[in-house]
Amino acid sequence: DIILVLSPELAEGYNYQRNRAQIVQKYREIASRNHIVFWDYSNSKLTNSRAYFYNSSHLNSVGAKLFSTDFSGDLNRYLKKGGVVK
């Protein structure tokens, strides 16, 4: 399986992206049309705290470590349920 991942961004930065909802919807459509798994971390617990971000769209080292832990846990659960990553 191919997994398309939308990593966490600082939620307060969403207001500066006029068409963010349309962009995320387009990712969903592309994933669905091509039978690609899509993981959206827009609602991650990390998105609500500046402490995890270098700027609105980039995690700092602390945020990156926490996200890596979250992502690897999700990937591990996915693989245990029979998902295959190519």
C-alpha cells in the first residue's frame, strides 16, 4: 500500500491558508480514486501548541520526535491489521 500522509501543522496557521479545506479534500479525492491510504494528522494533539513548531508548517525537533512516535505507532497498528507497505 502507498500511504499519503498530511503531517501536523500549527492549527492557528490554518487561517492563513484560504483554500486549505479544498486542498485537503483534493488529497482525499486523489487517495480515494487511486486506492491510496490517506492519513490526515490535521487534528493531531500537536497542532494546538506552538511548543512543537519551528513555524506554522514545520515541526521543531521536539514535535518531530512526538509525531514520529505517533506515526510509527499508527503504522505498526496498520501493518498488524494486514496492511502492506510497498
